[in-house]
Amino acid sequence: MYDRPAGVSRRVPVPSSPFSLAYSPALDGVRALAVGAVLLFHGGVAVLGGGFLGVDAFFVLSGFLITSLLLAEYRGSGRIDLPAFWARRARRLLPALLLVLGTVVVVGRGTSAPEELPALRLDALSAVAYVANWRMMDRGGGYFAETAAPSPLQHTWSLAIEEQFYLLWPLLVVLVLALARHRRRRALLAVCGAGAAGSWIAAAVLSGPAHADRAYYGTDTRAAALLGGAALAVVLTRGTAGRDASPALRRLLGAAAAVGAAVTAGLWIGADGADRWLYHGGFVVAALAVMAVLAHVVVSPGAPMARLLAVAPLVWLGRISYGVYLWHWPLFQWLSADRTGLTGPGLLAVRVTATLAVAAASYVLVERPLRHARWIRRPAFTPGLAGATTAATAVVAVLATVPPPVPPAAAIDLDQALTVPSAGAGPRTRDAAMTTPPPAQRPGRRPGKPRISIFGDSVAWSLGTYLPEQSRLDIESRGVQGCGIARLPEIRYIGFPHTNYPGCETWDRRWRRNVRQDDPDVAVILLDRWELMDRKLDGRYRHVGQPDYDAYLRGELDLAIRTVTSRGAVPVLLTAPYTRRAERPDGGLWPEDQPQRVDAWNALLKDAARRHGAAVLDLNRRVCPDGEFTWRAGGVRVRGDGLHFTPDGVRRHIAPWLLPHLARIAVRGPQG
């Protein structure tokens, strides 16, 4: 992805390959602009909505440079030494990658929730094996994986595609050169053209909503840019570079480069990752635009565009661009607004400064020394060392991501809660006992221990699933991942269009079935986030806190309470805790994480409780004791991902508070 010719500098000749290309500082300038676009895009700079296309510029560069090197070696020796080629690739790419992977898994051990560590392990192993793109297109497949915060190794998908290209393309080039003895250039161009066309068609076919990740991350669907760069290298191998180019050709390429630069700028500014037209030719246009720039600066290194791209700051950034790309994504994740207290330009400045500093140190201390050290170039040494260090990194990834054991649950004494006061305990209790039997003694109830059912979404699921087993209570977790009670289908989730998961629109039928199965004495309702998102109501996106949308939610909430109380259960409404599921790229909160929306939803809950005679338990205060989002409460980590509860948090902090309340209500009623 970030290859440079073997002769990387006029000041420091590097004899890593006997077949070098003339160093073009303008290509480093192209690298610098590409990696800068990616950094600013991930940093939330709104003007670069298409900055992700910087990756495609790297694809074009890689295809061009790798193919140029292969053809230069073939012209010089009549053969291509594939083991030597792959050894140079390993020396160039592996040291920095393995350093990043080792750092990420070690840091992740301390920053990730225990339940996230297995996913991080698979991410790291996929990156080591250079198959991260296939891993990222279906990272687990379940609801929690699908809605999880991005992996700190998500960006390695593009490195995987390039490494797969480095492995397969030289083999194909050798085969074509061997078979097409008299028309090698035409044969190579035909292969590049056919491959790029096939990639374009595959991207278009697989670009529907159900396969968006498949089209974005697939090696086959993103190969057009790599093959376009390769085709450019084939074209420029025959007398079109340097002094052999005619003035007319130089002028033509200059005009094409001007158009290409304008198109690239327009795409980097105006494109959106959700645009389907990108898969129907947009990525191809982006690649062609970069190809036009590359052709011009290679053929006319003294042209104004080439000189502009060769200014010292851009060349410096281009030289360390591989490390910048490797380090920026995990550093951006770790240097979050939550940890730094910064947002906007201040946060971006800290992130970019840290990324440049770490990448420069990696280049000076790791990448350049290992790439140029003479001791590492012995024919049999590089493969053995690469294999050993890769295996060691994989072992570290496995060991560092073994989840720690869950501490034992806190002791919970339910004796007092489950003791029904005698008739003389007090006038209020005595009067209530004479008129209404306690829930666990209601007419028609199936015999057995007091029964509690927990209804709601994935937050309710995490609460109910992680509650410790109780010998004196029957607890059923009926939360469904991805389903609240709002069922309007057009949703905005973390800024992107979304819709309901299958079955969410019939949640009330599922709840009725669960009530018949459980016959609960207490029905707990916990809903969070799905009711807080923007949903389209009467043609406009609306949200909680707005009168018309509140009226809609009030109707659904009334239905929820009537459903769970259909067999006489006491309804208990848990307030929604504040959340921080994901940060915007600039460090701000997505609308569904804003405290004002949580407060508005909790106000609706309390109003519904008054109308239906339900009990309200303030889970928000228990989980967020200082009145704002927190990761820890009561000395334990209560949130794993900013939304769902951790097993440790439920067992040691929430359960000792919640279960006595629910047990008391089960045997005494809502005023117990």
C-alpha cells in the first residue's frame, strides 16, 4: 500500500534490489495527500466527507510501483526472483505492522471490556494473516458485533487487500510473461483491463444494502484501483517516461492530470461512504483520476504539479505514510473525547500530533533500520525471521486477549425482602392485605417461587442474562437484542440510515407469548437507545422530547405495560441510564447518546408509571451516581461498550440493589 521504489532517496542509496526505479519525490507527495485525507476524514473534518478515497489513491500507487519494479527486474535480468521480491515486501511491511498489532492487543487488554477481548483476538489474528478485509465484512455476525464500536484494527482491511495483491499479482505477471512471448505488454494490459472490469461488475452487483460491507471490503470488488495502477506501469514501460516523451504527450498528460486533480478533490470533498454510485463506477473514476496525476508527474518530473507535490513537508509525510496509516486508527480510538476531555479541532490536533510523532519514531527506529540492515538480507534469513516474529505476535495476541475470570457475585440477602409482614405490621399493609393479595398469591397463579421477567432490548438482555442465579427467585431474561418498542422503520443510527431488525415490528406479540409462558409476578421493563434515535414520523425525522413523537412513544409504552400486566404481574419500569455507545469522529455525542434525550425518555416512563400504578426504580441513578455517564460505579466497571452492562457490573453492583427491590415487590406489591 505504501511501497516506494527500492532506491528511496538520492541521499541514501539502498541496494535492496539490483533493479531500482528512479526516485520521484512527487509520488511521496501523492502519498502525503492521500494519508492526510484519511486522517482528516477519520478526524471528523466535515469538508472531507470523501476522504476515505485516499485509500484508493494508495491502491493505485501500489499497483503502479509494484508492477514497475517487477517489469524493471524482468527487463534487466530476463526473470523475476519471486522469493527475493516477497522478502523485500516482508522487510518493508512486517516490522511496523507487528509492532502495531502487539501494542494494540496489549493496550486493548486494559482498555477493552472483557467480553470484547475475543473479538479483538480474531481481529489481530486476521491482521497477522492478512485476511482482515474478509474478517471485517462479517465481524461476528451477531447483534453485538454488528452494532459494536469499530475495532482498533479495522483499518488493516486495506493492508490485507494489498498484501493479497503482492502475493498473487507477481505470480500472474510471471505467468503472463512466460506465455505471451511476443506481445507481453498487450497481454498484461488485457489481464489488467479484464480484471478491473470484473472488479467493477462485482462491486456493482454486490453493492445492495444487504451486501454493503461485502462490496466495500472484498478483495475482488476493490481490485480495480490496484489493477489500474498496474496497467499504468505497463503503459509507461515503453518510452513514455522522462526524456523519451514527446512535448505533445507531455501537454496531453498535463491536461489530463489537471482534470484528474480536480476530480480527485471533488470526490474527496463531495463523496459519501453510503453513496451507491461509488460501486457503479465511482471508485473506478477515482482511480482513473489518480492515474492521470501519476502519469503526468512521472513523465514530467519538472512540471509545476510535480514540483508542488515534491515540497519538503509533503515528501516527509509521504515517507512515513505507512506508519501514519497504521498508527492513526488505534490512536484515534484511544485518544477519545471521553479520555481527553477534548472535542473538535483541539481533539483533532492532539490525535494528529500523536500519530505523526509515533509514526516518525516507528520509521526512524524500526522501519528504516530493519529495511536496510545488511544482516537481515541473507536469502534464508528473512523468511525465517518473518515467520518467527509473526508467530510470536500471534501468540501475544492470543494470550493478551484471554478474558479475565469473572469475580464471584456479591452476596445478596433476600430474607427480609421475601418476608411478608404480618397483619399487624401497620395499617397500610393490613388494609392492602385485606383488599388485594400480594402478587405471589394472586388468584389463578401457577405455584412456585416468586417469578420475575425482564422485558426490553439488548440493554435489558445484558441485565437479565448477567443476573446471578437465585435459589429463592425464578428470573427470566426476555430482552431481545436490537428491538425496543418503537417500530417506525426509518431510523438514523450513529448518523447513518437504519431500519428495524426482523421481528421488531411485532414485539407486542412476542411479549404476550412470554407472559403466557412465564406467568410473572413482576414484569420489569428496561428500554434504552432504540426509543432515543431519530425515526421518521409523518415524513419527518423526529425524536423523544418533541410533542408528536412523545405522543407516539406514549402509546407504545402504554401497550407495553398493558401487555406485561395481562396476567396480573406488577409492572416495574427501570429508568434508562446515560449512554456513550460511540463518539462522532470529532469527539461529540451522537444524538441518541445525548443526556437530554435520556431525561426526556425517563420523564415519559415516570408519567406512564403514575397512570398505570407501576413502580419506578431509578437504574440511571444506580449506574450513573453523579448524574452523568460513567464507565465505573461502585468500584466496578458497569459498562462494557458505553451501553450494555458488564457481567461484573451486574453481579457486583446492580444485582445487590435491584433484586431485593424486585423480591419485595413480588411478595408485597408495588408499594412494598
